[in-house]
Amino acid sequence: MLQVIPQVFGILLLVSLFLTVVPTEWYGTVFSGHPVGDPLLGAALGSIAAGNPVTSYVIGGELLTTGISLTAVTAFIAAWVTVSVINLPVEMNIMGRRFAIARNLCGFLFAILIAILTELTLLVLGGVV
């Protein structure tokens, strides 16, 4: 466990640096409203800018108020919590290369699927989207 602490500390520093360098307002300029492109882009950005579930609610709300589509925000938040490209080297070192890559790939694909299903569910339930 003591060997892992420096790696985890380094990952936390990288994530903090990325979140400081890229402001939340930048995301509003990237998303175009495309029904397929936005979830893909949201999941990709969420995979890079990994974070914890508590902050995802605040960030998701802010992204929605800037006019970003629900599918993009849902994919971003799902990937934000489940996928982490930044943590991948440490995860491969601890849990094995094959497992780490498979887990992150599944998390990425499911983030997109969940985003699309969330919007479809809301449309079926009453056109909320």
C-alpha cells in the first residue's frame, strides 16, 4: 500500500492541474448539439477530466445552464466518474493492463449508452428534454 501512495498523489495533482487549466466555460464552446457527436465528445472529455461523484452534480448543473445538451452532460458525468485516462497507468500497474483497459473501455461505452438512454427515457416519459 505504501508503494501506491506516491502514484495516487501524482494522479491527484495531474487531475487538479487539468481542472484548473481548462475552465468549465470552455466546454460550452465545444459542444454543437449533434445527437451522436455530443455524447462521444462528452464521454471523451469526461474520461480525461476524471473526478468524484460529489463534484459531478455541480459541474453537470453548470454545464446544463450553459446550454449543453443533456446527452453530452450525462455522458460527460458518467465518464467523469467511471473512466480515467489519467489514472490508467497506475490502474494498470495495480490491477493489470488487460483489466484496466477493459474496465475503462466498458466505462466509456456505457457512458455513451447511458446518456442516449437517459434522453430517450425522458422523451418517452413526457417530452421533458
